Amino acid sequence: MNPLDIVIVLAVAAVVALCVRSIARGETSECSTCGDAGCTARYTGGHCRAADDMLRRANEALDKPAHHSAG
């Protein structure tokens, strides 16, 4: 095994270890990455405004007619 191979394997192992550590230490949920600092949905079980907005925009995009040149 080439010394460069060993360095690459060790670097990948370190990144994987840091990722696992980050996941294990963080208490994440589906609302944990919401950018709204005033959002309490994560703690109260309410509706997430960011998710509601995302779903509304996706539904609007699906309801739009297709382009005439599509096909």
C-alpha cells in the first residue's frame, strides 16, 4: 500500500468519525434545520411554517400548465 493511500484512508476515516460524532451529539428532528428562530413547532408539535410554505409552492408548481414546447 502506497503511503498516499494510507493518508487518504485515514482522512476518510476521520471525516466519517466526525460525521458520526456530529449526528450522535446533535438532537435533530425534521424541524431542526428551520432557519426561523421564532419557530416553536419542534417543541410544541405544531405546524412548521417553512415546511408548509415549501409544500404550498410545490403544489402551485404542479398545478401550472406545461410549456407548449415541451414534449
